[in-house]
Amino acid sequence: MATYEFVAMDEPKVIESSVSITDNHDGTFMLTATKSFPRKNDQVVTMKFTKNGLAAISGLLMMLVGDGDE
């Protein structure tokens, strides 16, 4: 399985926040968000998407960022 991980910006009282996307090679993708805290349990959320669902999320993110024409 191919996994791509992206680390988020620093936050107070958080060691690291990250988002990873894993290709399950069965037509689905796993999106996992992790937040690591000092002396606390990590918060982990995992969601499974189809290729079309992941494409919709990617399109939304591209729209939010914009193309610089504004």
C-alpha cells in the first residue's frame, strides 16, 4: 500500500498533527488524521473513501485554495 503523509502547521500543546492518504489497491482510499499530544493519548480519525469520493475532496480543496485569479 502506498501512503502519503502531510504534517500540519504547529499548534499550542500539540506535538504534531498530520493527515495521511493510503491507497488500499482495491479501489478505495483510507484518509487518516492524527493529532499527537504530550502525556495524552493520540487522537486518530480514519475514514474510507472511493476513488470518486477522494476526487471530490481533492476538488473541494483546490477550490478553497483558489487559482490566484481573484
